[in-house]
Amino acid sequence: MAAPVECPTIEVSGAPREQGRQYGEQAAARIRLGVQHYTDQIRKKNVSQAVIEETALGFESQVAAFDANYVEEMHGIAEGAGVNFASVMLLNARTELLKLAGRTEASRELHDECTGLVVLPKASKEGALIHAQNWDWKTECVDTAVVLKIRNEDGPDIITFTEAGVLARFGFNTAGISITGNYLECERDYRRLGVPLALIRRKVLEQDLLGRAMHAVYTTPKSASNNIIVTQSEGIAIDFECVPDETFMIQPQDGLIVHANHFQSPIALSKLTDTGIANMPDSLYRDTRVRESLEPHVGQITVDHVKMALFDDYQSPWSVCRPPRPSFSGNNQSVTVAMIVMQPAKAIMDVALLPALHRNFTRYNLAPKDVAGSTRSAA
């Protein structure tokens, strides 16, 4: 597979609708590609276009109650990209829509797998926090990924690696707050309609105080489970294992957090059933492999150590860093779409697309507007 080009950088500013319009205009082709991809995927489950749009629009009231500005921004994205509002909501709630719009056995294969980690300042060589993630999902998303920079007048600036048209995924802000997320699954999922996960992540990145960021994760109602790691560059990190009606916390051990796609909290495991492991059995050793790679270097961990841990190919293609391969059920193709390594205190994010195949990183900076940019590097 040919080496992918770097993700385009989208930079926006202004009022919510204007930000959305700028986003939609700059990322129009990728937004349309993402809409078509997910629509086709759901249609294969014998779900009509009308039902897809109706299900997507069903989230509008939840989003409006959470933050009406997000509805305005998504309308702007739709206008800028030349698509309808339901399509933009589909992108922002695609984790939820892939389940809700097609509740069949086949829907169980749709997992957004990831391996995330945090190195606290006390565990790093430079005394600076490192927050990183391998995003395992669909190969097609290499062509829909973007790096979005949001310049805010009333709040911190934001940089997020995300799917085109989506308000946020992984990223950090100029207050030093960063976020990553991993798929989890339990028997409580989809009993109610909550706020799409992408919008909770965006809310975290809009905060200038860590307590407010954690409040957004801890208290916002969700449709399904998710693992969310929130950090602040001065040295705080908490892993939140979220289910729709409850949240469990995991604290760092020896200055490290490592999390894949299964519940770790003993309290969580005493109260619920982890239903995701059957389709993601490799999760059980992925986080162990990453932790064991980093532990010998605690106190001296570098960005290169983090990257090498996330490049781990043990049991490939069922590995931390995976080349394209069929899902466990065999009906869906999974790949490590990107490796994202963030150093919030330095305002930099390194991204490698398809890292199992191409160890080339692009560095993105959340620097002042007049000096912002990106550079190419190799692992």
C-alpha cells in the first residue's frame, strides 16, 4: 500500500456557524467521502436512507441541550461542505449510529479499537507529559482524517486529529488539557440516548480548567461505554471508564496509564459485564505489551520510547500496531489508521498514518497563528 499523504490542516475561527462553514469548505471532499462511507456501511444492513437520517436527527435535541453552539457549528459544516445537516450529525455520532441504525448480529463487528497511554512528567526524561494513542479503525479513514485547529476568542485554542466533519477526537488545547478515547462495551449500552462521544471530547478540549474538563466526562449522559483519558500537562492524568449511567476511575501507576479495549477497574468489573472482549480478544495483551515496553525506562521515558511501544508488532496482525487485517468476525477490515503522539506543554502533535506500514510522522504545532505549521519526520 502506497504511503499516504499527511493529513490536511484545517484552521477555523469566529462564531460557531462561521467556524463550521470554514471547516466544511476546507474539508468538503473528505467530509463527503466520510458521509458516503458510513452511509454505505449502514445501508448494507438493509437500513433505508430515511431511517439513517431519522436516527441521526434523533440526536439533535440531546446535542442542543448539551451545547446549542454545536448544532450551529454542524449546520455551518453542512453549508460549507454542501451536505445536509443529518449527514454531519451522522459523522459526529457515527459510533452510536453504526449500532442504533442496524441492530443486527453484524453490527457487533464494528469496533473502534485503540491503545492509549500517558507518561506523566515524573516518568519522562524531559519532565514533560506525553499523551499518545494508536487509533485502530477502518482503512478508508486514512482518506477522511484531518487535523483541525480552532482559534477561539473566548477560551483556549484547540488542535484535534479527527475525521473530517467531526468536532473532535484526539487532541489538546493551549491550557495543556489533552484527551484520547478507546472503545468499551457492556450490557448497559444503548438503553438510552445520550450525547455523542465526539461532542463530549470537544467539550473537554474547550475547557481552560481541568476540573471542568473532567466534569464533562464524568457527568454527561452517554449512549454507550467508552474509555476516556484526560490529562493536564503539569502532571495530572485520570482514566475514566465510562458506561451510560456510571463512571469508574483509574489512576496512574508508576507514572503511567495504559489502556486498550477492556475494563480494568475492579469496581467496574464487579458491577457489569464486559461484552467487548469476545470481539476484541487481543485487547487483553495489547495494554500489557505497551506497559512492559515502557516500565524499564520509567524516569527516562522519551517520545521515541513511546513510539516504539506503540509500534509493537507482537502477534501481528493482532498487534498493538496492526497492518490491514479482517476483524475477529472476518467481515470487516481493521488497521491502525494513525499513531498520535502529543506533547501538550510543547504544543506539538506527531501523527503517522498507517504506522504499521509507513513510519513517517508529520508534526503539527498549536503555535500562535503567525508561526503555526507542520513538519515531516521519520521514526
